[in-house]
Amino acid sequence: MGTYRLYYLDDAGRIGLAEWFEATDDDDAVEQAQHLKNGARKCEVWRGDCLVATLGTEELGPRVSLGGPGHGTDPEAIHP
């Protein structure tokens, strides 16, 4: 189990609310976040300093790391 944060973002991309929750892994965290976001326009799921996913009204964003090697996805692979 790990601790994750769900940030609810406003239209300007600023955090409006935050919620902490426990999940078994990143996939479980994203699944839980999809239920927790309850119609919010945009949310981000974080594990420590790693952005796990961005949830919008219809799609999930790529996994991006702010923590250095071994975390998340290489940004060049996302936006060649």
C-alpha cells in the first residue's frame, strides 16, 4: 500500500482541493481517483514527487516524473 494525493485543479490549473488516499499500486490509485473525482473537470494523481496520472473529463494523461531516473516516463517518449 502507498499513499497517494488527488489534486482537484481549477480552470487555470491551480489546486483547489486535495485528498489523500491509500492504494495498492499506481493502477489502483488511478482507478480510485476516477471514482473520487466525481465529475471534476481536471485532477492529478501523485505518489510522492511523481505525477502518476492526469484525469480530465474523458481521458487520462501520461505518467510523468519529477523525481529523476527510475520514476515515471521519459518526457521525450511522450512528446517526441
